[in-house]
Amino acid sequence: MIPSGVKLRVVGDVHGASKAFAAAAETDRFVIQLGDLVDDGPDTPGALRIMFRLLEEKRGLFILGNHDFKLARALRGDNVRGAPTIRTLAELPAELRDRTRETIMAAPAWAMLGPLFFVHGSFHPGMLEEPPPPFPPGRACPLLARALYGQTTGRVTGAGKPERLLRWVEEIPRGLTVYAGHDQRSTDGRPYIRTARSGGTAVFLDTGAGKGGHLSWVDVDPV
């Protein structure tokens, strides 16, 4: 899935910010994009085309995010809600629709390379024991839901979004670094790093691309 021994560039949520993603993709490193490639920003089709090229050239990996999951469901005919996804459907050219659906449905919900773990929403220890499930015909199973949506309380915030928790960081084993998107935790525009009491580490790479912020990425050398 990820070639061993390669230098990596881990890219946060793109959300249709194709120009920034193009800059991130201009590298000789293997690019891991942490999901939420689509919706919200100005050019989801352009962002998709960049990811298609990286996959064709075997220079990248696309991790499944919750916005991507919803778009693929919409493209296969499921009834979905959400203004960003509805807008993306209207903007997506006909010639990209089948490929977009197939690429998203083939994307893994998590991936691991040695002590490095990549997931969109949040980590769970069960992900170390089970491979990512295939794209489901219906609702996501518990592990897939954790990977896509993070750890939630079941309540919604004043903004109408699920209330999210970071307790999952304490579940990261010592020596493992989890790279995640989904949550904008940064207060200074840089990736937010949180270390668990266990010694595990979480690196949050969503800094608001496509939603008024910017795209962040980190370069990681093999260990």
C-alpha cells in the first residue's frame, strides 16, 4: 500500500483547495492525503484530478474521509444530506463521476507504515488488529465510523455539528505516531501535536483548507 523505505509527505484535509494541493504534490516524496479531499473549497474537480494523477503514477495514497464517503454514497445513488456535497455533485463533470466514485470506494480508511499510522478522523486500537473494511453497502461499522467521524459524544454543538472528543489520543500506544485530519485543533496555523500519557503521539493536520484557512503538510522520513 505504502512503499517501504520511501520519504513521505503527509497532507491534511484539502477540501477542494486544488492550488494548494498542487503545490503539496510537487515533490519527489510519496504523498499520503488524509481524506476530505472534496467539498467546501473552490475546486473539488481539480483536487480530484491531482489525486488521480498521484495514484496513476504510484506516488500517493488517498485515505477515506467523511466528506469523501458521503460524496461516493451520493454518486452511487444514496440519499444524502449536506449543502457542501450537494454543491460538489452539481459542480462535478460527468466524465469524473464514475472515476471519483470508484476511487473513493477503493480508498482505505487507515494505513500503517512501521510506527506511523494514518487515518482521517481518529484512531482506535482495534485498527492495529483489523484491516480497513471495504466500502459498506449501508452504514459504517464502528471502526469505520471512528476512522471517518472521530470520537463523538452523541451530542451536537451550538453550530449543529457532532461534539467531538480527543480521549482517543490516550489510546495510542507508546512509540506510535498517528497522523489525522478532520479536527481543526491548531491555534497558530501549524499542525497541532498532542502527546498521550502512554507516550503515543497524534499530529492533527487540518488547518482549514477550503474553509478560510490553509493547507498543511509535513515531511516524514522512513524510520
